[in-house]
Amino acid sequence: MIQVDAITLLPQEPMEKLMQRAEKKLGLTPGKIVSYQILKESLDARNKGNIFFRYSLALELKQKNKETDLLQQGLAKPYQPMAPLIVPKVQSRHRPVVVGFGPAGMFCALILSRAGLCPLVVERGEDVDQRTEAVEDFWHTGRLNPESNVQFGEGGAGTFSDGKLTARTKDSRSRFVLETFVSHGAPEEILYSAFPHIGTDRLRSVVKNLRQEILSLGGEIRFGVKLMDLHLSKGCIQAVVLSDGSLIPTDCLILALGHSARDTFSLLEQKGFSMEPKPFAMGVRIEHRQEDINQMQFGVLSHLPRLIPASYRLTAQTASGRGVYTFCMCPGGTVVAAASEPGRLCTNGMSYHARDGENANSALLVQVSPADYPGNDALAGMRWQQEIEQAAYQAGGGGYVAPAQRVEDFFAHRKTEQFGAVTPSYRPGVRGVDLHAVLPQVLCQGIREGLMAMEKKCPGFCQKDAVLTAVESRSSSPVRLLRQKDTLQAVGISGVYPIGEGAGYAGGIVSAAVDGIRAGQAIIDGLAGQTKFTGKS
């Protein structure tokens, strides 16, 4: 097959024209293309008077000599599909223990299961069905289950999000992640969309299917069970103690904790793990009417089904050089309560696959670094998160009601008494406040400067009735568990593998899953001697 790039299609044109455009670009008569595969689809909306989709295609022609001619003329290039990721079978004295069943833990467990190692997975939260019930109850009543919520449970924090699969990593394993999602029930378009997403509703089915494969290969998953202690000897892992009372001997422990396992971070600090504070970002959720975002992005074409719901990604820099950016944008979604600790409040965004809600929302984040933290130890950033989340909870008046403010009121430093055109979607509800009395000055100043800069890039973004809901504090982990670059084992502790977003080595579903695969490969490579995987980047 050959690859052809830069095939364009207007948003109002049917997909059937894609083949015709490819034929015209290559100078082929109709019928010469046997089949095609979309490799990439992206939208160019920089010029609202000329919005179009751009495609890369893999084509199979009837005449192989014609493919050679097109390659020689420079009109096409050879299509090179990714090599498959092949997992060799290996043996181990003890089964590996994976702590956490988010993307990193899930894909690590999947790889280890395919290698025949029958891992034990420990997840403090519930399976996705029970977890969904607990989360829905929390959103309606404000009754929080600290062990099973938006942060903890099968699938990790990303299960209650938009299921965005945008990966900034160039690691070839990211393709394996997407293909695995598709083979377990995700929509096929995630393989080629420039901004792929599954949606929280469909993602729940995907993670259940992944669980079933791990179980079918001999793995074990214990929900509602968490890591309580580690037995170490001479710098090596010997066993783990679990909350169900069991003592599990192991020489391989994978810590896929997620960014909210604060009690476990404290445990690891007590055990002497090498840790450091790391930069992250905090801020608010900003919410607009989706129809306004559609108009903002596409103008007169904002009615076309292929273009809506519109999304955005905006960045800015403050006068002091601090970064401000939008993150985890949820078209047609809702702002959701994402707390995992009593008396502390944080928010997140969520969309279903259809993205058909009235509002659009996104995190509006300000970069912070260890220099900002009120302390200089490894967990200083984590404790700062907790302080801000506690202030947000108190400002909302309890019951996980969130403090919120209209953008116009934010700029005027006045309490919001009444919301306008944008109805806040956050459950259990919001309370109008002045966020300057809730958030640290560094965040308020960053949000203010960021909003003004984003308005210049995207006129209408700072509309007066847009809603800011606090606090968005769990964008990534404020802690990094130090590990060796080659083996991925914890510095100074053999047999322990800190991975994923919680350990400070990923930022999103795909990159966390990729890190889990890397750890699985490293473990299997160590057991297999010098035998390496094929398909590694």
C-alpha cells in the first residue's frame, strides 16, 4: 500500500468524495483504487472563511506497478504500518502485584497477563458499575465515598472524564493503546482522529472488557482493597500487606497509584522512597454555552453537524512568565464534583460520547512550581492542594457545593449574586462567591492575565456570563517518585516500579497507559534475560 497526504474535504462535503479527491491528486481514473484506510483526520479552522478537513490515507491500487510510478514521482510514499507488539511468555517465582487499576496499572497488568505472569491487581475503589452508582449518588446527595469516587476505582480518574486520548508522546506504543481500546469496544475513529475521545459512557464498557481479558489470562483483581504496608529487606521488595488482611509475597511491585493517592504517598515517604515535589497546575473550570463556542470557532458554519460541538485549546503567559492554559476541554459536557477526601472539594469535567450537553467546559489552569509551595519537602505541593481544596469546600458552605463566579464579577472583584446566560452544570450545586477570597493570589492573578490573553486570541472567550467554578486541583501529580531510567525501578529499592501519572511520569490516559506498557516490558525483559520485545519504539 502507499500513503498519500494532504487530501482535503470541506465540512459540508460527503465522505464519498474522499476517494475522488485521492484519485484526482494522483491522476488516477475512477476504479483504480481497490481500498483505502484513513490514517489521520484533522480540522483546519484557522481561517473561518475556509474551514476544511485534511486527511492522510493508505491506498491499495489495482496495479502494483502504478504504485511504484507514484512513489517515483513523489506523489505518494510507502505505507509503513506499525509493527505489532509481541509479548513473550516468561516465568517468575512470585506473581507481580499491581497497585491501581487506572490506565497505567491496567495496561501493565494486561502485558504481564499476556506474558503468562498472572498478576494480582489491587484497586482501592470499586468495579466500574458499583463505582458509577457511588459517584452518581455523590453528585446527587453530596455523600462521598472516600474509597470509591471520581478519583478511585476501575479505570482511574479518566473514566469520569471525556475519555480524551490525545497523546503528546511520540512513543509507538501509543498506537497499541488505541488499537487495544478499539478491540475492546471503543469507536474505530480514535485510530485516526487528531483529537480522539471515547466518552465516559463508552469508556466504562471498554475498561470492563479489558478487565475480562486480564481475568481470562489468569490475572486476579481485588476491588475495594488497598495497599497498607510494604516489607522491604536490603533494598528489595519482599511482600505487601493489603487492607483485606492478606500478606502477599512478591519480588515485583508496580505502583500505579494515580495522582490522588495521598495516603499512599505518605506511606512511601515513611518507607524511605526517593521522592521530590514536581511542578503541576491548578485553577478553575470555565464554562460557556456550547452554542457560543461553536459560533466562536466556526462562525457561519457553526450549524454543520460535522463541525459541532466545537472545542478549543488555548495557552497564554503572564507578565512574570507563568504559563496559563486550558486543559481537558469537554464539549457538550458538565463540570463534576471530583473530591476524594472529606471536607475537601475539587472539580473535573466530563462528557458523554455524544457530547450533546448545553454547556462546554474546560480546566483553566495556572502553572505552579515547588517555589510556590508553602514548604520544601516532597509532599509540600500535595499539602498545598489539600489546603486549597479545604478552602473551596468551606466557601461553598459544605455538602460539596462548589464556589463559583461569573467572569464579569471576577474581573470586578465582587461576589456573584446571580448567574446569567450560562447555567452552572456542577452537581451537587454552586454558590456564588468572589473567588479572590477563596484561591491564592498566584492563581487569581494567573487566571486574570490568562483570560485577557485568551480573549485576544479567541474573541468572546471572556464573555461576562461565563462561569468559573473552583477548584480544579488534580490536573497532575504534585509528587514524583524517583526511578531509574533504564530499569524503571524505584531509586534504591529493587523490584518496585513507580509508573503513570501518580508517580509523575505521565499526563493523560494514553501516556499513562504507555508508561504501564513500558514497565511491563521492563519486567518481562528482566525475566527473559536479554530477550527483547519486538515492536518497541
